[in-house]
Amino acid sequence: MKHKFTIYDMGQDTLTIELDGVKPIELKHIASYLKQFFDTDIDVLALNQSLTLFKKNCATRLDEVHSFLSTLKIEEALAPMCWELPIHYNGVDLEVLAEKLKKTPEDLIALHQSCTYTIEGFGFLPGFFYIGSLPKALQIPRKSTPALRVPKRSVAIAGTQTGIYPIESSGGWYVLGELAFDLFDPDVQHPVFADIGDEVRFKAISSDEFELLRAQHLKGAQLQERLLCSK
Amino acid sequence: MLEIVRPGLWDTIQDRGRFGYRGIGVALSGAMDQEAFANANRLLENAPNAAALEVCQNGGLYLFKAPTCFVLCGFETEAVLDDQSIATNTIYGAKKGSILSVIRVVNGVYAYVAVKGGFITDQKLNSRSMHPSLYGDQKLKKGYQLPYQEYEGSKIEADCRPISKDRQEYVLEAIPGPEFHYLHPSTDFSSLKFTLSDHNRMGYRLLPSVHLKRSTESIRSAAVFPGIVQLTPSGECIVLHRDAQVSGGYPRILILTEQSLNWLAQIKKGEIVEIKCTIKSPFT
């Protein structure tokens, strides 16, 4: 493998692999190779240039994992999925954020839609993914005092990333708007439609379009079809 | 059905936990004291993952609406079945209409009420362990009905030797975490003493008896799991427990063993916790 990596023994059932300069989509592929290597349902958390493996007694196979990764070849041209997420930009923090960044709320909304982003990893809450990287003009440290209640589906930014709250939670990110569908469904086998390494674009919709989409209750394959970027 | 006539301080349904979904941010969950939980199912000859009712400190009042056998597992716990005191780790028969009152966990914090066959509550992502992100509720409320299969045999022909074990002064065992070097090299890792402050199913706040000298660097969000000991900017330690989220931004200085997590679950607020880490850190 072209990336330098270190493996940490985190107790008998957990291994963490840190990889230098690895892209999110490469992490996704390395994770799938590791699943094949263990030949079983192994739980892999991909986050910030690291992979953490959870499997009974996996630490005893640290040396094997090391040689497996050393000889692993990852394809160069990996084509990511691309999702266009419909957002109603009516967030409670638009005004205060505009003031802090010395812009108008309209500028913020336009800037937020101006790039194609990448899903960099999962964490924090079930189905919460970190989407990067924000344009410089939108980057801001998280709030010094977190809000106690950030509503479900809130699209929020902090640091270099956007996040979408799958459930109501406390949180320190600035809320720009609301996603038009639910991100996480614990009642289906694949509760989240997207994966690490996928590309994400944001698209502003009107409140009418938002209500219409909410009423459609799209799920599973239908939802994926609706969100797939037009090439 | 078992009806929650009056809920205890923090009643939940738990099993061994939710495996295979940490990759999408779902917490492991599961019984806080996995050893006591496993004993309950072993005594009743249940499947090892059969769901049980977890009570914390003060239990509630529960009505059996169908006959079954049950056990109350954990350390010494004051409990009454239809006005008769009952012992822990012992099988009892409950009739339709029997009332169980779990008054308080005398020695320890968590205790488990398990019925023959386990509670067959709603499963989400292959587990019945309650977590607010999946069930909406943090804990069981008054009037909730917990389904179970009716069981007529009042005695089970099982190995039902009671496990009478007192809680000891445990020394928790740990291995170094990836950010072990954030602690000052002069720290005596062979015996770190803490006072247990507030705690819940997500984590335990430990106040060190000596000032832990440390590096003030922060880390990028990284994987965490039950057993990870985090060092906060104010110098306290947080031990993550069963409901911990999957990522965190504080240095991960130590990792407790699974057995130590079970022991920690039974330590009360204000008590002294000793952590021993004898392994030299392989990390730099």
C-alpha cells in the first residue's frame, strides 16, 4: 500500500489503523478489503484517516493484518457515488452566523451550495456523517456553548465540515437549514443510504417543495434514486 | 407481559448489545454489568442474549401478567415478591398477578431481572438494548408492558446454585491507549486513584487524587468505545461505558478491560476507584 500506516492494539477485540494521507473513498475500499480478509461481518468505523475494527479477538491477528495491508493494492480510479441533498435554508443560526462571518444570509446559502463535498466519516450520532471541506469563507469554530436542542434533520456547519443531525440532540454546530427527508431509519437493514467517500451537493428548495418532499415519505431505493446527482 | 406499575430510577431493557453498526455511528449499548446479566440467563437456561430488565440503584414495582420463572441478578439487592423477601441469583416462580418490588441495590449499582425465555420487546438493528437514538425513550415508563412467553413450570431443572458474591475493593485493569503519552512520564501508572463523580450509561467521570500533568494538545475526532479512558482539558478522566458514542475528541490515555468495565458499573458515586496499568506503552 502506498500510504504509511500504524496499527494500534486497543484491547483484544479492537484494532485501530491510522493511515497517512488517505482519501475517504480509499478508506471505504480498504474497509471492504478488510471485511473480505476477516471473511465475516466485521464492524469497521472509518473516521479521519483511520479505520477501527471491532471483532472478537481481532488483536491476536495484528501481524497478519499488517502484512495484508502492506501488500494491498487499491485501484487508482475509484468512482464515488454522488448525492444531491435538498435543503430548506431556514436555519435558526443563519442571521448570527452571517454577522460573525460578515456576509448576508443569502451569501452563506449560495456559498454552501457552491462546492461538491465528500463524506469523510461517521460518528457522534447514529447516521451522522462528517461532510467536508467547506469553503474557507464558511469555516468557523463550533459554538462556545452548545445548543441544548438541535432539531432532527438540521443541516449545520462547524470547522471545515457540514453535518446533518439524524435525531434531535444537543450540539455546537451552526444550523443553516433542514434536510427534506430522514437520514437514519433503524427499522431497515441499511439504516443510512450514503457511505464514506461518497460525494455530496446541497440544493436549496422552497418551503413548498420542502413540504411536498416531506409528504412523499421516500424510503430505501426510491429515496436513493431521487437523491442521485444528475450527471 | 410484565407491567411497569412504578418505574425505578433508571429502568431499561438490555441484552449483550448492538453489534455491527458502529461503522454508521450506532452505540454498542447492552447491560452495564455483562457478568451479572450473563449469570441471569445462565441460571434460567436462556439464550445468552435473551433480554433482561436492568435496574439502577432503586428499582420499581412490576406486575407479572402471566406465569413465569425469574431471577434477580447482581450483588445484594433488597427485593420483595408478593410480600416475601427474595434473594439474588436464585430462581423464583411468579404467578399471574404476582408483584415484584425491587427496593434498592444495597451493594453495587445495577441489578437484572430476567424471565424464562427473556423479554421479547421490539428489536432494532438486531438488539433489544434501549438507546434513546433508536427508541426515543431513554428509560421505561409507568404503564409500559414488556412481553414474555408464558412459562408454567414453577421450578426449572437447572443448575441453580446461587452465586453469592460480595463486591470487593476492585482494582481496575487497563492497557495504554493511543494517546497515553499525553500524560506526564512521571505519572505512577501502577496505581492511579480516583474518586467516582457523576455517571450514567454513557460514561463515568473520575476525579484524580493527584494532579495529572499532561500535554494540552487536542486530537482530531477518533474512534472511541466502552472502556476508553479520556483525559479532559480540566484534568478529569471520563471512562466511556456501554452507551458511549462512537467518536470523541479527547485524548484516549487508557483502555479498561471488559471485566473492569463490569466492576466499574457496580461502584457508587463518591467511592474510590483504583486503576492499574502495568503494561508499558507500545505507542510513542
